[in-house]
Amino acid sequence: MSETVPAPEHLTPHDLVTYFRCPHEMELQHAEHRHHVTGAPFAPITPAHVAALRHSPLLGPPMGSVTVVDGRLDLDDGDTLVYLDDEEGLPILFPPERVRLDPRFTTRPRNLIDAALGFAGRPDYVIERRDGALVPVEYKSTHLFVGFHEVHGRAFDVLQAIAECRLVEAAFGRRPPMGFVLYGDAAGGGLHEGFVQVRYGEAESHWLAYALATIRADAVRAPVPSDRTCPHCAPNRLGLCAYAATKFDSSALHPPPPSSGLAAQ
């Protein structure tokens, strides 16, 4: 009698980004999700008192084919929108006559699923170009990173674009030549708009398979404490991380009202 092969751990583009930043953050999110959905005890696989790492064990994605453009994403008159996530707040990129959503992905949840890799997720948009090529677009409502943030944040753009290209390939049956991360700066009046273009080829595809295998083989999920990232970590905000370099201070969200000076009189 043959043994049943367990399904691979379900992963998403968000997991890739999180693990690349801090494996323990990803594990805490998974444990919290299991607890919330199934009622199972909150039980991260990370061993107690594990030694912290200086950086994630996941090697960065290929960066040689990345183009950063400070300006608006040019859309051709022949381009159409074939997929749109149901996330609130996404800007309208196309007039109604150029929206031709694929009926397979118009009901919730709109996940694009890669059964072969045990991988699923949702880009914000999938555009079909005039020449028939499909390209995923991830939208961020902030300005295009420059300087320090460009150096340290560009890899997150690249790995997310690679992941979404793979999901489009699996769901639509056509390999995208590239993916985009679009910065809209909605809060900044349109200043510093821009986008990152990431080629999707064999090197990127192989890196993604390696990355998913690396995450699944990691039975430690060690923390990578950083006073730059820990204050923004969701599990840290919930008080779930014992290794955070900087504990989240909830009082910062609700500072006390300024004193009127009467009490001192």
C-alpha cells in the first residue's frame, strides 16, 4: 500500500516577502492564521531560545534585469485589463471599454493558483498587452523608493513581481515576459510616481522554485531582529514576538492630549 504524500506547505507572494525579511515573522503569521481558522493552539515551529540571525537564509532574487522608471506607467491604447483584484483603493487604470475581465477570476476569492508549486496569490492587476503578452502589476500607494530605501527595498519589489509572474503563468497558461510594481503616491498628490519593471525568464523561475523549497525545508524559522523593521512587524504589534529588537509601543498610536498648562498652576 502506497503512502500518501503530504501536500506542500501553502505559500503566497506575501510569505516570500516576509520570509526574506524575517523567517520568524512569517512563521508567527502562519501560526496565528492556523489558530484563528482551525482553533488549534498558537504553536510556532520555531524552537524556544533559538539564536537570532543577522539576515534571512533566503538568497536574494536575480537583480540584473530590473528597470526603475521615475514616471507614469505607459499603457498602450491596445492594452486591456483582464484581471482585477477586489482590494479596495486600487486606482482605475483603464476606461470601461478596455476592461475585459477573464470570467474565471471575477468571483471571490480571486486567487491565482499554482497547484504544481503549492503556491497562490493575487496580483492587483493583470494587463494583456497589444501583442498578447500578459503582465501582472502590483500597486503600492506610496512614492518610488530612492536612496537608502531603494537599496534595501528593491529586492522586495523584485521577488513579488517574480512570484506574480509565476502565478499568471500557472493560471492563464502563458508566461509573462515581465512584471511591474507600480508606485502611485496617492497620498502625495502624484509626486514621485514611478514603477519597477522586472523581467521574468528562466533565472527568475528557477530562483522562485529554490525560494519555495528553502522556506519549506526550514524547520527553525529563526528571527532576524532589526530596529528598522521590528516596529512595523504585525506579530510584534500583537505581542507575539519574543525576539523583536524594538517592541511595538501601542501608546504611540494614541498619544496623550497636550497639557493645557492648568495643572501646573
